[in-house]
Amino acid sequence: MLLSLDIGTTHIKAGVFGNDGSEMAVVSAPNPKAQGPSGTTVYDPDVLWETAAGLIQQAVERLGERDEAIDAVGITSMAESGLLLNPADGRARTPMLPWFETCSAPQAERIRQEVDERELFRMTGLRPSFKHGLPKLLWLLEANPDALDGSVWLSAASYIAYRLTGRIAEDETLAARTYAYRIDSRAWNEPLIRSFGLDPQLFPPIQPAGTPVGTVLPAMDGLGLGKAPVILAGHDHVCASLACPDGPDSTYNSMGTAETLVGTFPLRPLGDADDASGLSFGIHPVPGRMYWMGGHSSSGGSVEWAREALSDAGMSYPDMMRLLDEAGGQPTGILYYPYLTGSGAPHPEPGARAAFIGLDAKHKKGDLIRAVLEGNAYQLELLRERAERVSGSPIRRMHVVGGGARNSHWLQIKADVSGVRLTMTGAAEASLLGAALAAAVGAGLYPSFREAAAAVTYPEAKVYEPDPERHQMYRKLYEQGFLGLLQPLLSYYKSSS
């Protein structure tokens, strides 16, 4: 049996899977945020660990009395979030700064001004952002310089792995989200790190995804894990791509609070066309492959905002679905720009804000909710088109997972907007399953990620085919409306920020 952990932005999940990927138990709990120094939003490291440990116990207890032991533990987590740990006493010296905390925006701007962005893009696959670990460390250097002495910077996954094993290491897919790791040479960028007054020793040893960190400590005996090896499964969105039914080369769309589109291509140097795409890039766990990724931070967040804003008491999900049923299946004609927290790829603009255009007196609540779904589908289409240019091949279908994938109206709108087939894979917890498969590879149960994925029997998938007539209507709205007004809108927010 395989146990996996997914340390997410809003929830922490634990799952137990058979070695064939069959789901045996899944439990979840909120990942509570706390007030940190200087008004920051943070995660308390001890609460994070206690929640994860409690979920491990719950998941194992749900199995009841069984002869089989846990063969391996796989851990995946949100990217860019991190903390400083003191290896001398094993204590966290700072709270965990999450990816969405903007305190490091001035440091990201400093990085942007002091580096050659094009050169660093070829090295890192990234552009400077407050999300990354390097600007967060520069913020800590100013806010709490003593915390850096003798410390090491760990991601959420690596911190939990440390608590389980007492061993310090970082997964390559998470290291690559710091802006201090070179994906071209697969090493920390020590000259860059030193140029900002930081010690390269702040950054832990790197290992590929699917590699054991160590074994569970005897002190953790109460968790029911025995001496299982603990494997870092990496960045949650990349990890989830390991669990696609067509294998890790599938194009994968994760729909949560934030949304991502992920695909792979053969290993090669990055160039100007990749930079111009606005996508980010990294080394995929599958040998010889890289991934491209486009993110949209206010996808499910827009839906949650609409549920709260359109009802004094907060709209329930059944009520939302009822309103969508009443709104019908045709395009609303409303243009919603889904930038509640700024826009990401392919046109990053942190100062961008959301907007509705094209409202009239006949529009009702259901139309506004449908327009929110349409606007997010337009944003995904922007990412899909850029990804086709980068990969050099058309994307004819996408696998869809995550909480948002339960909304059938949304998936049909996405299919109609894009003109491609969407497949809801039936794997309800793709990141957990991907982490379990990484654990299976790390424990030597399968020789490769491809063979691990091929061994899984997936539940029956639900397919959403585009409607040709609606696709033509949406195409006109997308090209003449959404794209036509996008650049003036972004330029306005850029000039006013």
C-alpha cells in the first residue's frame, strides 16, 4: 500500500492507495492560515505538521485491520511556499510564507531591475515574481536577518518530509520555483544567490522527483507507517500530471482555487519564443521531458467570489447549479475578465483587476455566474493557444481534474470555447494519486513513472465534446470581444498601478 500527502493552499489531504493506484482511503482537513509578522498571511509550521500527522493517522485507521504494511510515503505540495529551518535543533525559525503572500513584491522588483531577465529565463524557465523563494528570502533578510544564520529554506513538502525522516532535501520541481535554481544545469545558481547577499548554504541538496529522502523515524511509530521510505513527489500540479490516464505526456488542466494547464515536451534549451509565450517551464519527473505550465490564480476564486457577492447569505452550490440551469446553454454575450488577483500567463500584470463588460437589464444572477465561467474559459484558451505554439503541436484534448471539474456547465463551456474534447478522468484526487505513483517508483515497485501510470485502472471517464454551433459563437466573442479589449484593459491597470 502507498500513502500520499498533498499539502495544498486551502486543504491538506492524505490518501492510501493500492500499489495499482486503487483508492482505499482519503481524508482532508483545512490548512489554516495565520497572521504573521508585518501583517503577512502565513502558515504556522507546527499546525501544518500536526494537521498532516493527524490525517496520516486517520487515513491509516480507516483501513482497519490489515496484513499489508505501507510500502512508501509520497509527499506533494503547493509550489513557492517555504520556511527557514534550523538543522541544528530541527525547529522552524520562521512561519511558512505562502506563494500568494505579496510582502516580497518590492524584492521581486529589485531582482527584476538587477538581473538580465532574458538570460535568467533561459536558466530558470521563470520571470521574477513575489511568489518565488528568492524574493521571499530577501524580504526575510530585511525583516528578520538573524533567522537566516545557519538555516535552510524548505518547501512545504520538504518540511513535512523532514518531520517524518529527520533528513533535509528538496525536490527538483519545487526547487525550480525559487528563481534560484538553474533548470539548464540542474543546480543552484550560486553566483546569483551570492549577488543578493545570501549564502548558497541556505538552499538544500536537490534530488529528482520520485526519490526517497529517508525512512520514517522510529519516533513516528504512532502514525502507522512503520519504516516506510518517504519520497518527495514535487510540485502538486506537475505531480498530478503523473496520474493522467494517457500517461505523463497528456495535457492536464487542474481546476481549483487557482487553475493550471500543464503539458510536456522533449528536453531542450529554452529560447525567446518560450519567453514570449508567458508560460513557465521546468524539468518534468519523466526522464528526458520538460513541462510548460500556465497558471490563472483567480479561476475557482472567481466562482467563490460570485457565490458570495450574489447572495447575502452566500449562495449554496445547489442554488448556483440551479441558476446555471435556468440561464440555459447559450453564450451570455457578457465579457468577464477574471483578474481578481491580477493576471498571469500569458500576459502577467499584477495590478490587473476583474471586470464585466456587456451587461444589460435583462441579465440575471444565472447569467452573471455563467459569464464568470465563460471568462475563465477564455483565459484558459489564451493559455492553450500559447502552449500549442511552444510545443509545436495541436492540443486536441485535455484531461480535467480538481474541484471545479465537478461543475458540468463549466466543463461544457470550456469545450465549446476551445473546440477540443475535455475528459474528466474519474481520478478524483489526481495530486494524491500522482504522489502515490511517485512513491511507488521511489520504493522500486515500478521501474518508471510511465509503467506506474500504466498499472492504474482508472474509473470511467466523462467526456465533454464541443458543440460546433456554440463554438463558432464563442470564437467570435473570444476573438473580437475578449481579446480585442484585453490589451487596453491591461494597459490601463499597468499605467495606473
